[in-house]
Amino acid sequence: MGTDQDFYAGGADTAEGKVFTVTGQDWDEIAADMGDSDAAERIVVNMGPQHPSTHGVLRLILEIEGETVTEARCGIGYLHTGIEKNMEYRSWTQGVTFCTRMDYLSPFFNEATYSLGVERLLDIEDDIPEKAQIMRVLLMELNRISSHLVCIATGGMEIGALTVMTIGFRERELVLDLFELITGLRMNHAFIRPGGVAQDLPPGALDEIRSFVALMKKRLPEYAALCNANPIFKARLENVGHLDLEGCMALGLTGPVLRSTGYGFDLRKAQPYCGYETYDFDVQTWDTADSYGRFRVRLNEMWESLKIIEQAADRLAKLEGAPVMVADKKVAWPSQLSIGSDGMGNSLDHIRHIMGESMEALIHHFKLVTEGFRVPAGQAYVPVESPRGELGAHVVSDGGTRPFRAHFRDPSFNNLQAMGVMSEGGQIADVIVAIASIDPVMGGVDR
Amino acid sequence: MSDDKPAGPEKSVEQPAVEQSPENVPEAFGEPGLEVRAVGERQGMFGVQGSGDTSGYGGLVAPVVLPGAAQRPYGGWFDTVADALDPLIEQVVIHRGEITFHIHRDNLLAAARKLRDDPDLRFELLSGVSGVHYPGDAGRELHAVYHLMSFTWNRRVRVETAAPDGDPHVPSLVPIYPAADWHERETWDMFGIQFDGHPALTRILMPDDWPGHPQRKDYPLGGIPVEYKGASVPPPDQRRSYN
């Protein structure tokens, strides 16, 4: 091989178009050459999949002309982990442990839509204890706050507003502390399960929640003060990522993007689940159909979530000691954990009950933990309003102890289709803002 | 499986069969008299297979039957939608308050157009496409399940269409619902259903050169045995399963 050959370049296999070989310091010649050729030069830029501004491992394929994006496409699948396939090899209760990891910023919503679907197939929707439903609402609304905070925080960081990021994560940490107190984990809780929730509220949780709400009422105005009328913030967000109602309808967009067009559609109001019809809250809309509108919708929705959390906390205060799992012993997960001197572990009361007191309890425990329960054959789809829009689990059973198929309609996956429409014709820098306003979570997109 | 069935007692010593009270009979789906279609077969119980089966349950064979067809009147707005779609419907299933219209793939485009444009229907939102693989449903192995919602009427329906494994073609709904674009690509990627008329039916989650369609039932989950404290734990798809 001669010295003029480049080992690393391999063979130039390009069959069409002009090939430029750049070896350094010959830019003038290249530029002169380009002047000769026809103007149909396409510049395709790969942004990501590891770019810090693309919300996880999202790859953007942008065709640009100067600073203007003429065509934009997404490449996804970098975080595909086969969760849906894996769920087919575990029991119905274990499925929660998998789906909670999909959209990792809103785990409770994944668990809730899956559990609601399984409960519908089991025909126990009306038997879920009231306290379990209220705890689900409480956790989902806390989760909505933490998810919106991450959206606003990372969205701010990407346009250079680092203070928005630091305060966003500061408040999110408080929500995660509450999750840790209630479920034992900051993420991947597997707490909402078919039949109810895994555990009762720990002592003191309601006080912590109330002090969190009081603190958030002081902190949320900081976001408004920092951003709402900030000329730089507005200049970056206003009229960027525009998508009107027709576009949302055609591309199936839901959630804050749809509500930023002025259409107040919210599944919590339109098709209530978990008793949302009994809570007093408003659906927040904006009428600009742009990134700024979506930011304001999210900011206002956090206030509404605080309202719901307060109501849920008041109701929970009256339900001390009430059951949190369905009474049917053939479905209810038998074991309750307890906190011992060495952390979370087996409940000694429960072990005494199954080993010394009740043969039936032992049988139920053994059967449910090893085999699980059977779910009548059929299919169900119970969507919930996640922070990003309609999240639904299509749950199919063949009458066995495992899901025959569980498919998640993830709002991030669907909404990311609008990326091209939102960014084509705009500047490269606005692509980032448009994507941040969709708020895609790649764990949910790729599943 | 019949070989493994333990020899039962002689006919002469067999106890007379207990008269079956209604609660001992498996629940019959759908309206009586209508044909129910088995989509598969469940064998054994408690995961026992082969010669290790001393329980006798390993020889059990039961059909997997999905909820059967409903009969008119369906009640409420279900009839409104069914009337509008009537000649295009193969079967209507109502289960747990959700209505499913089984529509032959040849009629799918016409039905979708009607569902979107008819002022009495107005299903503006296609929530997504979900593939389901029923290997035991001969001639209809691959199902594509669409969830539709009407903002105008606040209603939800499910539309299901099927294609045989040998001819996995279903018309694409992208011309009617542009939102179906990625969902159909995902269903192609995972199940191998070809959506005719899709603008660019390429893989979306798996790598472009991936062989096979991972979420089909004949595609193994994969995995390796894991050693833990001296014991070897088999991968999930090879563990004992409680079917």
C-alpha cells in the first residue's frame, strides 16, 4: 500500500455526486471546486444520539442550508430494551416492575395505566379500595410536578438558562424525597399494582406532603419571575415549534402540546379514572400553540397538581388504617414489607400469620408469589393523562398468569413525530427548543 | 402430550361423574349459540411437563378462547357506530365495556375513512397501532389493533384486523391518520406486518439490519443462565412457567 493511501478512509464507494478528499490546509481549493459544481449541495448534519441537547439518546438528522433547517427527521431506538417482550415472560404483578422503567420521568403513570388495564380485565375496577385510588392520584400528581420540573429545567438548560435548571432539579429532589418516603425508591417504584398499591402510607407522610405543598407555593412563583416575562427567554420560545390544532389532530398529539393550542382536552376531565372526577381542578390552556405556550401550560399545571395533592392529602387523613389493596385474596399481593432495624424487609407479622396461623394465607402467598393470578382472556385499553399526553397500555390476556401482550402507547413516541413539522424552516437552534417543548423521554419512546 | 397422560383407573372402578353445577362449568363467552373461535391451546397446569409429571395435570388441554361476538342491540352509542360501519364489520366484540370492531383488511381503509369523516363518528385521534401475534389462530395469526378516540363525542373504539402469517399485508392508515406513521413502522419492526401504502416502512426501534421480528411469539426472548450462590438460574424463557 502506497503512502498516498489513507488506511482509515477505506475505499470511496460513492457512486454518484462529486467526491471531495480533504487532507488538510486545502480548504481554498475545495471551496473553489464547490463554486464550480451545481448548487444542489446537501448538507446533512447528525445531531446526537449523544448530543447533550437532544434529551437522551435521540438522533436528529437535519438537512441544513446555512443555519436554516430544510428537513428534519428523528432516528430513535437507541434505548430499546424490549420491555414489552420481557413482560410476556413474567407474571401480571411483575409486569409493573418492568413498565415502571419505560418513561422513567413519569413511572407512576406507566404503572397506573397498566394496572388499570389489568383491573378492567379482572373486572375488579369497582373493588379497588378508595384509599388506594387516592394514593394513586396523590402519587401521579406529585409525579406530574416532578416531570414538568425536569421538562422546564432541561428545556431551560438547553437554551442557556442554567438557573432554571438548578432550581428545577432542586424542587424535583423534594418530590423524589417524598417518593422515597412513600414507596422506598426514588425511581422504578413498582408501587401501583393490579389491585391497589403496594404499601400503606408511612407515618408522617402526610405532614411531609403538606410542608412540600407549602414550600412549592413559595417556589413556583420563582419560575414565573425568572421566565414568564424574561425577554431572552421569550425571544427563544415564542413562535418557535409552532403546531396548531389541525396539526395536533393529524399527528395525534395530546398533552401540553395540544393544550397550548387553546383546546382544553385532558383525560382526567374527559374520561376520568381513579376518581379524578371528584377533585376540583382546572384544565390549563394557552392559545399561542408555540413553545412558550407549552411552558406556561406546564407551569400552570403544576399549580393545579398542588390543588389536587392538597385535596388528596385531606382525604387520606380521614382514611388512616384503611385497606390499600383489593380484598380478594386470590388477587391481592399477600406480603407487606416492614421497616426493621436493618432497613426494609419482611414483615414479621405477616410471616407469623402465614407460618403459624393460617394455612390458607400460606397457600395464597405461595401461589401468588410463584404463579401469580390468572386474568380472564380479552383485551383492555385504559389510557391516563401522563405529563406528556395520552399514555395507554393495550393489555391482552389469553387467560394465563402472564400478559399475552402488553403494548404501551407512549405519548413521547407519538409526539416526537411532530418534530419535523415543528422545526423545518426554522433555525438549528430552534430545533432544540421545539424538541424540549415536546418533552420526549427516550425511555418511553424506545421502551 | 397424550402419551404422558398417566393411566387412569379402570373403567369399572371409576366413580360416577359428579353432576356439574353451573359454577363448575367454564364461563361461556359471548352469546350462546354463536361460534367461538379458539386462538390457541393451553396444555398442562402448574408448569409440569413430560415424565416428571406425577400430578396428572400435565395432560390437560384447554382451548384459549377470546370473548365472543356480541349481538344487537349493543346499547347506547355502540349501535350508532355499528350502524354507520355495518357492511364493513366482520364481528363486534363487547368486553368489559370496551367495543372492538373486527374488520377485514380489505375494508380497513373504507372503515377508517368513515370513522374519521362521518359526522356521527368523528374519531379524530388514532392513538396507535398495536400488533398481537396469535400463533394458534390459523389463517389470522397477525392482528393489528387500532385504538381510536373521538374528541367530538368523547368515545373510544378499538378496530382489529388480521392477516395470515403467509401473507402479512394490511393497508396503511397513514393517508387517513398521519399519526399512524411511526406506530405502523413499529408494528412492522416487531411483528413483520407489512402496511401497504406506508410512505417509508422501515425499522424504527431495532437496527436496520436486524434479522427477524422480535415480538412475534416464535422469536425467543434470549438470555443466558446466571450463576448465583452456586446454583444456575436459567433465562426467563426457559424457567418453569405456570401456564
